[in-house]
Amino acid sequence: MPHAWAPTRTLPRRDLLARLAAAALLPAWPAADAAPALPLFDAPLFDAHVHYSHDAWQSVPPAQAVALLRKAGLRGVLVSSSDDEGTQQLLAAAPDLIVPELRPYRRRGEIGTWMHDDSVIGYLEQRLARHRYVGLGEFHLYGADADLPVPRRLVALAREHKLLLHAHSDADAVNRLFAQWPDAHVLWAHAGFDRPETVRAQLQRHPRLWCDLAFRSDHADGRRVDPAWREVFEAFPQRFMVGTDTFTPERWHYIGPHADWTRGWLPDLPTALAEGLAWRNAEALLRPARLQGRAA
């Protein structure tokens, strides 16, 4: 199973609890021989949640990283990093493949502190002046912290530069982001690590909300799609996309197995819906016309 826990990272307590809660949602699937396997989904994928942070550069150099992405049969990859240099390295190595977004982190330790750090804004402004991106994120933000001055300025920068927001957040923070900018485009990382009924309610409430399914396995078992998630996918066929989440360097080696796992359950959906989750939805959201000629 591609979603093995990576013990080398110390997660903020709230983030760890969210991931543990997501794991608790996993259904008790039938035995392996209870249902026949379907043919694998024979099409490219768009991975909408990849990081290439400073500690990955040495263990997985850019050429090797790009080779892993291409071997997995990916047609596009949404990449962010701590700091942004990793994203720029991959973009230079594979401009046809990489779609860049900008995190507010210069190093890992800022995940839980960036929203209180005024210097983050100067960093974002500097990078936005030098390079072009499709979004700001992935950033971690919960509840009322979304209304702090630094996140508010981040939202203002996204609005100024016409960028989407890639938010690793609870539903409360997502609602607050839209309250600040009703016309925002928000990609909800991990679908909030929330239950399908909550995700459905959020999608109904916010027409410009999309979800990535990175680091989740409660929506499918590798062959069959969970019935509750199927209902949400069918209700919002253009609002979901797949992703891996390479939040530690070793998870780069899950990109291929994760793609294989994804191709195992996508055939359980109607073809048009499967293609939407696999790549069409991400392509439509993450490769808009404004990205053409994005190199600074």
C-alpha cells in the first residue's frame, strides 16, 4: 500500500491528529479474493500534490526526481518546496511537466509558525517578483488563524497575482479564506482529511473549491471505490484530483507505486469521471492560459 507512514518527520500536533483521524476512516475492505481485479487505468495521471524540499535535493537529485515522475506516467505535477529553490530546480529540468506553486516556508520548521511571521510576506513578494506560479501553497492553516494579518496578506497577494490557494486546512479555515476573497480558487489539500459528507457540504457551499486526495486511502482500496466517496465524486465530477504528497524525501519513491495504486481503482468509475480525477480536472485548474510563458 503506498500510504505507509514516514516516521522520520515530526508533524505539528494538529496535523498529526488530522492524519491519524484520516487513517481511522479506512473501511474494512473484503478479502483480496472477494472481488476480481479490474484492468488498470491505461492513461496518464496528473499528480496535484508533490513537494521537493531542501532535504530531498541530495537524496533525490533533480534528474532522478524527473525520471521518477516520468516513469510513473505523469503528464503534469503540481510542485512546491521549502524553500522555493527545489521547485525552480525541477521546473528548469522539466518545464513541460512541472507546474510551480509557492509555499510560504523557507524551511520545514515554519509549518506551524509562518502565520505569525511578518518576514514571510517579504519572502513571498521577492519570489513573486522573480518567478511565476499557478498558486500559493501548500500552506498549513487552521480555524481562526486564517484571519491573522500574515495569512490575510497572503490571500491579498494571491488575489493581486491571480493565484489559487492550496490550503492544508480544516473546513473552518477554508470558509474564512472564502470570506476574505469570495472569488478565490482554493485547492483543499487532502480534502481536509475530512469525511465525505463534510467534503460534500463544503463543495456545495463553495463553487470554487477543489480537492486533492493526497495521502488518503479511505476513498478506495486499490480496486474498488468506497460507496460514500463515489457519491461525492459523481456529484462533483470536476472538483477532485489525485496526488501523492512527498512530504519527506523517502516518499519520492512512493510516486510510482502510488500511481499504480491509483490506476487500480480508477476503472471502478465511469470513464469520463475516472479521466477527470486522473488528469482532466487538474489540467483544467492548474494549467490555465496565464501559465503560458511562465519562466521569468
